[in-house]
Amino acid sequence: MQEKTILSVAVTGNITRPDQHPKLPITPQDIVSAIIEAEAAGAAIAHIHVRDPETGAPSMRVDLYRQVVDLLRQKGSEVIINLTTGPGGRFVPDKDDPKLAASGTTLLPPQERVEHIVQIKPDICSLDLNTMFSGDSVVINTPRNVRIMAEMIRDAGVMPELECFDSGDIHLARDLLKEGVLDGPPLFQIVLGAKYGFSATPETLFYARSILPKNARWAAFGIGRMEFPIVAQSYLLGGHVRVGMEDNIYISRGKLTAGNAELVENAVSIIKRMGGNIATPDEARELLGLSKR
């Protein structure tokens, strides 16, 4: 177990819909308020997506990311900023001609998926390694595109958080580390509970941890009702943790959470009851080898 456990909060994501929770953060101001409340509750890292303020739909607008980052800094937040690069990899095949893209396809050139990273230069950004089914669509992250994104992220001086949804993703990361495309020691985020990916069980998490590189820093999170069980399991196996309304909108069975801060408070309580300690943002920076921007 870690001497200090780093807690990340993912406040809005791009899958959870506004109609599922009335307090889902949508505008840059909403997102910043949610992050600051979560930071006060114990979060050291904020994993950030943005949304169209008018429609609530997921967005990749650079100006929205910049507004969130600038507002956080203006308000004196010390939280480690982790911007997503996940959107832009979804393909929905046309029903009559599956080689053609149907409505809902978001595929972008890899350079466009990291444009905001190059311009804003956050502390961390996610780098998804998964190619997998997602409902009737396919999320596609080819090794070529991952390499292009990884090189641009490194050139921007940003630490990639390697998001792995299944064992093949970890093996791809190991190859990229061996090639020198990724620098070590790496930071992994193990995603459990996505359909057709890693199942959210202790056995699966133990296996995923066993195939990480020896020097890896890592965290894990569970989706939906497995959010808090995975907090406990990740802590017990020596990993860091993540919660937030991107992954789960319930504080207990059938009861919507009051917000991201409540999810963080519950995760903090779980870790402390097991004898753990929560890292502050400064302590998390030291653990990850990050300097202040």
C-alpha cells in the first residue's frame, strides 16, 4: 500500500448525460466549481472534459478547455490539471454499408485530439490505448495514432496518463515504452467495468497490476456501482484511486450523489478507515515527479 494515496476526480466526462443528473457540471464555471469543491474534499488531480455550454453535449473546443484551466488558476486552485484526449476516436458504421461512417462518428486526426494539450500544456493528459466495442460503435486508437499523440504530448512537456481498458492496452503501452515513444516511469490508469473491457473484480485488478511494468505508477477506477469497491481494492493493492460523476452518479444504491465532492468525501473515508492517508496536490506532484506550472 502507498504511504500516500492520490485521489483523482473526473467531474463530468462525455458519456453521462445532463438528463441523468440535474447537477452534472456543464459550463466552464460549473466544472471549475465542482473541481474546487472536490479539491477541498481531498482530490489532488482533476481529470477534465468540457461540454458545450448551450447543449450540454461533449465538446473538444480549445477555448472551453482554456477557460476551465484559466479559471482554476485564477481562483488559486492547487489541483493537478489532467485534460482528456479521449474524444475523437469513435466510429459508428453505417447499417447498410459498414465501411461508411454513420451519425455519431467522431473520428479525428490524432493531431486534432491533442491540439488543446499542445496549446494549454496541462500537468497531465490522458492517453487512451483502447480499441474496443462501445454500444453499437467502436472506439479506435490505432498504434500509429497513439504514437503520434504520444510524441506530441511529450514535445509539449506533459505527462501522459495511460488509460487501459483491457490487457492488450497494457501490452501496447509496454511496447511503446520499449520503443522510447513513451518515457518512464509511466503512469497508468486502469479502467474497470466498461462492457467488453476489464471486469470490475479483485481478480481482474490483481491480474492487470501483475502485467504493468515494474516501475509503473498506477491508479484504478470502477464504473457505476463498482466505483467504491474499486477504491478499496486499488488502495489494498498499492494503487491510487479515482471517483467522479464521469464514472458514477450515485452515492449509494438508488440515491443520486449531491455532487462530485460527496463522491470524493466517501472515497477519502474508505481509504482512511483502512488506515491510509490522502495525498495533497503538492504531495501528489512529488510522488509523480511533476513540477509546478
